[in-house]
Amino acid sequence: MAKSSDDEQEWMDDLEASVLMNDAKTPSDVLRICKGKPINENLRPIAWQKCLDVGRSAFHAPLSEIFDLPEQKLLRQDCQQFVAKLGNDDEDKVSVMSDLETILTTYRKISNISYESGNGWLELLLPLLALKKPQNETYSLFAALRTLYIPNGCGHKSGDPFHLFRLLLLYHDPELCSFLDTKKITPDLYCRSWFQTLFAANCNLTVVQAMWDVYFQHAEPFYLFFLSLVMVINAKEQIMSLENSSKEVLVEMVCNMPSQLELDDVPDFCALAHYYGLKTPSSFRKDLLDKMFGDEALHNILHGTMKNSSSSSTLTSPVEDRDINLPQPLSQALCLPVCAAELVDSVSSSASGAPMTDQADGLIVETVRFFLVDCRPAEQYNSGHLPTAFHLDSTLMLQEPAAFATAVQGLLSARRQAQAAGSAAAGDHLCFLGSGRNEEDQYTHMVVSSFLQKQKQNVSMLTGGYKAVHEYLGDSLSENLEHHNFSSCLVCKANTIQPLESPQAQTPTVDIFSKLSAAVSKLKTSEVKGKLLDYIVNPAGSSGKPPVERHVRATDRLGRRYRNVAPVFSIDDDQEPFETAGAGGNEENGTDEEGQREIINISQWSKENSVTATFPCQEYKVNNMFYDSVLALSESYMYVLRLVPGRKGHAQIVARRSLSSVVKITSRRKHPNMITFKYGVSQDDDLVISDMDRLLIPNSTEAMKTVTKQIVNYLKTQEG
């Protein structure tokens, strides 16, 4: 015990000497001396100045002596109420009141940020006033603290800080995140004051000061998110035990958790936060730093513009996001995003055998190591992929659910065996990679969603997909990609690169797929192995030939109208193969050429054609594309209207079907919203299918009730 006291006194002396000699000039200098521990009370003021980079010249700025803000009355009232709660002597109350109003009025005028009750300024200022420094110094520390460490957007329920925190919680504890989502308890309900005041509004003064000592030494703005993450995850058992309690009770309990912290808890609390930071992909820090921290007034000005400009963006449009030089909107992110630079660096380190470790409070901690899952179609994967990528064709999820389930089992088994064998591809952090193109990435998003629904930890997705990796590697593609083929690579084609012969000899790299395939072959049954390798390596079959269409061509004669036989409705038909959608989507005149389709005003057209119901949907086509569409229903016909991009309220009529031609409606149990309509006639007690439409309908249950009811009514009128 005596030795511990001696050690503490030693580094305190070192710090004091360094400060006096002006050796500690940066936060890292203070961290080197203090080793991430709370700081001596006498040295705290100057140590905070060093960490917040507040020089002596900043102390000479004059403070406002004119209190004429539009919200001055509100600010003064809040200051008075705040001081009254402190319980100081009357003389001290006058002094504190003067300091509060002067500093906050000055900050309001200089920063051009409107004052609002509950914005955290008063609570944030209290630990700084406790330093008992002159007003100018306190103001400079306050302004620096808000600029460096308070996230922009905390005043908005849908602010980016809250979206980011939810993604981090989803990454580390999907079960707890799902529980809070189910209860509709969003992060802004419980951690707004944590973010706005760096816990100053929730903890006692000594705890806040000790926490800030450590916080400022790390000089990491996003450290706040990991402190909050530890706070919530450590209380998981207590939170989930209140499952039957009201939302209000849960929110209050979570909000008040920081108040339970004691001074002795601070070192462990901060060490855990640092650990979680090391075990989290770091891409978001670089991508969001300038947007989330800095000039809040500028952020507020841009917030409305950015919100409007991104309102039409979707999770599946990374190209548009890059074009306007903004990261993907956090509110639309499916999971934690990872940038190409971080992924490629991780893969390179893994392939070279370089250790991926970091120092955390004297312990060597292994940082993020990815298990990369490449979700592109087989032909794209075979035209170039990262050396440690495991291939999982995402299109199998809809086309061959059984094969997809087998592939996922193989993936998880391969990861476990790779970890046990110490493979370069081993990693606890799943990173999914799409193509960077809408037509394929919509399937990748479905795959990622399925993993999240199963509450898999450490799930992330590469922003921009394979295209981003390709662009990041630049001229070093052959050295960093396996089997890269310039003539068949879609990114190379899109960049108008002239086809070149693939290099015959490549630098030896880690052929992870062959290793993982070998690992998968050790599964219990040969059937699983056969299915996995068959569907992952060659989904189209060993011959490589495209699948044969199994339905009657749209050009076949329809024959007589369907009558005297009830339509066959087979909802939730799980055994039906995923047939190729017809070349159809044809109108009754037999044309599907986009240039020949009529563009209509949906509202006006609906009135003219006596449309009784419409349902938003997505039309699935044979080229694996989904098109935003509307299913429209009249007394006699069913229409598929494909929305025209950039022309709100307008669409093309891509299908016009008589209700009497509908002979079968099917969906799968695993994908109940994917509805297939089959059209044809009855011949000699057999159904002859002439065409089909496949639609992804969000509200499929209500839609099918309406469609079937309309068909039955129509047939009755025809028979009558």
C-alpha cells in the first residue's frame, strides 16, 4: 500500500515539475505523466488548460458587460434557479450568479448559438467554476470544451450523436439494443444530458472532475460515446429485468444510472470505455469528426440543408453520398459502417501476420480483426476479391433459402475453425461487403438484416462495397486482390479501362476461400459440404449454364378466358421454387419496351380507370433488379405501375392484367411479403401458366385480402 502511495506521489511530482518547466505542452504529454489517472487538485487547472489547448493569449478577450440578449430574461432565470440549488452562502451566490450570466452571455454572442433551457450550458460550466479561476480563463475553458468535446446535434431528437450511439450499442450488444428498440426507448431519451454536459448534470462534482481528468488526457472526442456505452451495457441485467415496467420508469432508471458512480469507480469505468473503443472499428471517427464536433453554429446552419439534400437518399445509394462528399446518413445506416481504408489495412495486416494490438492501461489488447464476408454474385467474386474474403452469394437468400441457410452454417463453422487454427482470416468482427451497386446491394442489406435479427454481435458493413475497395487500391489491384480480371471486373468496365489480359503470375497471397472451403469440408455431413460448395462456388451449377426458364412463354396463346374453375390461391407456399420472373411484366399488347410505355399521372389516371385500391411495392425482374412501383386494382384489372425517377406522382404502366387471368398467388413462409402472381388458363383440369409478376409488398396481408376479394367479386359478376 505504501508503494502505491509512493508511486502516486512520484507521478504527481513529475507532473508538477513538467508543468512548471513547461514540458507538458499537449494532452499526450499529460497522459504520459499521469497515465490516464485523476489529477491532483492543485495541478488540475493548468493540466486542463494544456489538454484543451487554451493558451494564455485566450485569457485577454473582454467579456460582455451588456446583457441585452433576446433570451436574456430566460437565461437569467435559469442561472438564478441553478445557483439556488447549489446551496452556497449568499455572498457566494452573488459571485457565482455574476460569473454564470457573464460567461454564458458572452458565449451566446460570440458563438451565435441561441440559448435554450436545458441545453446543458449551466451544468457544463459548474466544474470549470470550481477551479476558481478568473472569468476570462473560465470562459476560454468553457468555449474550448464545448467546441472540442460536445457533439453537435444533441438538441435534435434525430441528431447524429443519438444515431451513432444506437449503432455502437447494436454492434456490441444487439440483444439490449433490440430490447430498447422494442420499448421505443431511443438514445435521446436517456443520454441527451450525458452528451450535452459530459455527465456533469448526472454525477457529483468530484466524480465529474476525475472523469474529465482522464477524458482530457485521451484527447478523444468520441470517448464520450464509449463511456455512455459502458454505462448502459453494465446495467443490462437491471434494464431487462424491468421488461414489464412502463417506458417512463425505464427511461428514468437509465437516465439516473451515472448518479450511482463513485469516485473509486472512475478508473475502472474509464478503462472499460477505452477497451470498448479499441474493440470497435474506427472508421466512423474519421468520417464524422468534422461534422459532429467543432463549430456548432455552422453545423446548425448546415443541418437543415444537409437534412433536405439527403431526404431522398437511401441506404442503397453510396455513389450519391460520395458525389456530394458526405458520409452515409447515420439515420439510414443498417449497422456500423466501415470504410475501405480500415478494411484493407486490416486484411493486409492479417495476411502478413502482423499483430493487431494496442496498449490499454498496461495490457496488450487485440484490436479489431475482421472476418470479411463478400456477398456479391459468384461471377463478380471470381473477377477479383480480397484475399481473406469468404464468399456468401446474397441472392441465394431469396432464390434458394435452403442453400442460403446451409451456406450461413458453413460460414459460421468456417469462422470458428479459422479462429481455432489461428488463420489470417480469423476474426470476431463480421464485415459484410457488397458490390457498391444498387441492384446487388439490396440483397446484401437483406443478408445483414438477417444476421442482426439473430442478434449477432460485431456486425458491420463496408461503405461503398467492392467499388470503394477497388478505388482505394488504385494502381495496386493485382498485388492486393485475388484473381483480379480486368476484362470481367465490373468496376474496371465502368471506369472505361481497356480490357487487359489477367496476369498469369500473381504475388502469392492468402487464398482464404480454399482454406475455408477445406474447413467447411470437415462438417458432420457430406451433404452439407456438397450443398455449400455447390451453391457458393457455382450457384448456376457445375456446367455453368444459366438456369432454364420453367414457365410458358408470354408469347403463347392465352386461350379461352378462365371460367368455372376457382382461382388457386397458395399463400405461404414454402415448397415453390423461386422461378425466374417472366420476360413479362407485359401489357396485354405484348410489349415491354421501356421507350414505348406510356407515362401517366397516377392520380389522374386512377380516377379515369376507376381504381379502387393501390399498394406501394417493388417489382422484381429477371435481371435481379427491384423497381419502385405501385400495385393498382380496379373492378376488372390489376396494374403494375413503375414509378418514374425524378418525376413525383408519375409512372409507367408495365403490366395490365385481367382479374380473370389470375390463376395462382403464392408467397413463401420465410419471405411473406414477396408475392408471386401467376396468369394463365385451365386446360383439361391442368393450369397452363403464361406469365407472372413478382412483387415485394410491405403490407402484403392487407393487399392480398383486397386482391382476392376483388377477384372473387369479379368472377361472380362474370358468371351471373
